[in-house]
Amino acid sequence: MNSSLFSHAEQPEPSREAATVADIVLERVVPRELHEAFNGFIEYIHLWWPQEYTEYGEDTHPAFEAGALTETGADGQASLWATVTSKVQDAELVLDWVAAQNPQTPSEVRISFVPVTDSETRVTLTHTGLGRVAEPVETALGFSASWPVILDRYARFMGAR
């Protein structure tokens, strides 16, 4: 007989494997040529990133600097949101995302830029690896709600309606 059938049997250890959480994949088309779309995302993030998705609120300054995406508050306090693991000019940006997570278990955010026409670019954001973080379901739900708002703000900044 299997010993786990008895009430006094030891319970198995919970699985330490990653939880099954769906990737977040979003697309927006912006009315800009490829180079402008890419640079608008990287160079002007401080102008379009929604204030409600910052740690320090009003007068915060998110920026890509020295291989990282950071946020600096009005008082000079800074926090790390992500580390840039790959950057292919005008094509793709890959980040180890740690904002709202334990830095020891980053998830991955990949933003790709593909020309649709000479004056339009498809921007695809893919957030993966959320099954590895603490509270994966809650974290995925949070990002599923926030990424569309963030990407819509970027698209509007770039001229999309």
C-alpha cells in the first residue's frame, strides 16, 4: 500500500518549480518610422511613463542609464526597475525586470520594434518568467493591468490615437 493513503503520512514538500502563468503579450502600432519609435521609447521614457506606475510619484524621472532602467524621485532617491540584458538599436530591448519583484528572481520584458510601413512601427511588449516570482498569479494580474496602460501612454506620446 502507498503510505500517503494514511492520515498520519507525511505530506509531500510543495513544488519549488515555477508556477504556470501566461506570458503577457501586447502590441501597439505607432505612427513613426522605426528609428523614431525606438528612440521615443528609450530616450523619452521620462516624458511618457505614467506617474501612477512609479514608486516616487510626482516629479519622478525614469530613465535608461548605464545599462539599467531606474527611477529617480524629486529628492534624488533612486530605485532599479530593470537591467538591460540586450539592446539591438531600432529592433529590440530585453530587460531583466525587478520592479515590484524580488531582484533575485527577475522576470523578462522584451520590447521589439518592427516596421509596418515607412511611417509606422509595430511595438510588441512580451513579459515572461512571471511564474518564477513570489506570488506569481497576483504579480501577473498586476502587470496584466498595468502594461496596457503604460504601452497606451507610450503610443499616444508617439502620436497614435
